[in-house]
Amino acid sequence: MTAASDSFRARFLAGELMLGTFIKTPTTHATEILGGVGFDFVVIDEEHAPFDRVTIDTVLLAARASHIAGIVRVAEPTPAKLLAVLDDGAAGVLAPHVFSVEKAKDMVAACRYRGGKRGFSNSPRAGGYGKLGVWDHVDKADASATVIAMIEDPEALDVIDAIVAVEGLDGVFIGRGDLTVAMGATGSADPRVRAAAEKIIAAARRAGKPVCIMVVDAKEAQDWRALGASAFIVASDQGFMRQAATRTRAEFSALPAGQVPGAE
């Protein structure tokens, strides 16, 4: 695994400022570009984009080659899904809808060897294709696999302190989109969603766990960083493309209409 993959967990746990984005398009190119630009991580989105295991494996290889940490948001936090992406060399997992202590414990158990229930194999990319011995692989995998729970259900707020305190859970991602829909709120800036996010951050800080949140831009990130968030996801590969394309279309629409001067 790459230095970016190996170091992501340590940097995340240390509360370093990190920038990432979602990868929605099942190709390697966006990940290579983002690595070249200097993003810290990408989140390959199996939950809301057309990724299968083979494509995830390929994009994780692109992340390795581009010196950027590859995180995978699994479609569902089953042991099989979590095992697959970690074996393929993911720097960590983002598990949706962790709304109870039991779900948090099950997710952690599926991702950890020692004290957990992760199925063993050192033959995939994560084990150097057999290069690492049994216990070397176990220790390396447990030290580098980042386990992040998505808190995006209102019922999770009632037990948030217990969820974030689960041993082996590295941190949380605040899913303001799902909270907005579940609460029937007007948007992520709705006071109810804001209060929920602040409650999650406060619980994470009490437990000494880092927080990741999706923001629109650096200005919004500054606001949440002041409250305790440290890892930020901005847009997606498709979102960046749409923004750039929309801006270019508007610029060209502003050019004078009509024929080129001098043309007959």
C-alpha cells in the first residue's frame, strides 16, 4: 500500500486538516487528476454511484499510483463489503447509516483482525500479494485501516455519545443531506440540521474522535473547523466537472452574438 494509504489514518486521528471529494464516475482518471492536484483523499462512492468490486479495485490502484488515499463508501456495511474493499487496499471505509451502538460495533469488528472478526487473507493488494506474513499483515492492516461511521439518521442522535465511544471506531462523517431529508428540513443550513451536526461534533470531541463533513467551499469549512471538524469533502468529480462546464458555458454565452468580424 502507498504512503498516502498508510498515513491517512494517523493524519485523520491527529485531526490534521484534510481535503477530499467523492468519486462518482467509475474510471481511474478523476482520481489520478485529484492526486496530481494534491487532494488528500477520495471517497469512492459505491452507495450512490455505479461501482462494482472490479472497478473499485481499479480505482484504488489509481489512488495508489497517484499518491492519494482511497476511501470507499460501501453500499452497505456488511462484513463482505467491508472486507472486499479493505483487501483491495482501501485506506479506509465510510459506512452509511450507523444509527446504533450495535451497528457501530459490527462495522468495527468486520474491519479489525485483533479484537474483531475480519476474514484473513494476505494474498490481495492489502497483504502485498503474499509478501507480508500472517502477523505482519494483521498488524499493518489494523494500524492503517480507517473506520468511519456515517451519522445521518435522527435516531443516532439519541445515542451519539455511545456510538462515538465504540472502541475501534476512528471517527464520524456527518451526513447532513440524509439528516435534512429525514427531518423534513429546508436544507443543510436549517437550524435543526445545524443543531444535529453540532451535537455530533460535540460528542466526537468528548470521545476524542475526529469529524469529517461535506462542505460547499473553504469558507464553510472554516466555520465547521472552528467547531472541531478536520476532514472536509467538497463536491465530487462530476460536481467539479459540472461547475467548470457551467462557468465556461456562461463565459461563452457572454460573447457578442453574430458573425465573426470580417466574415462574409
